[in-house]
Amino acid sequence: MRSSSNARRIESSATLFAALGDETRLRLVSRLCEGGPTSAARLTEGSTVSRQAIAKHLRVLEGAGLVTGTREGRESVWKLSPGRLDEARVYLEAISSQWDEALGRLKVWVER
């Protein structure tokens, strides 16, 4: 049972990191972190990326659970879902800890 749960966690994390692995999507997440909820039109401002492309990137981020969009009149307003970023941080901390332990074991072995 434990391995099934771990497999689901890894699959969920892979989706999360794949969404964050694109430069445009990472910039969108950064802008939402800094500026709070905003429309796709405002997220497009100052970018060379079209509004349609921004909308597609936002849907990928939404599918990964990183953002949520709500309709307000004619616009969709997007906001960050910080819980998923916390999950990424926890996952990266766990990997970092595993590396630290592995390097510690290597150091002990080399020093023998």
C-alpha cells in the first residue's frame, strides 16, 4: 500500500514540476505571487506571448493545481494556489535531505 501512495505522490509531483518547468509558466506563477489575483489580459501586458498562449499556459498551471481561475464579467481572474507550491518545497526538501544523507555515507566510506 505504501508504494502505491508513493507512486501517486511522485506522479502528482511530476505534473507539478512539469508545469513549473516552462519559462513562461514560471513567470506567470512569479507574477501571481508578486501581484496577487489578476486577469489573463493583465498577465499578457509587457509580454511577447499572445493572450491565447497565456490562456493555454494558465490552463496547464490550473491542471497542475497551481492556479485557479474564476469568471468576473468578461474576464477570467487567476490566482495562485499556494498549497501546491508548498508541496513542491516539501518534496525538494525531502530530496535534499536524501542527498545530504547519501553524501554523509559517502564521506564516511571514503574516510575509512
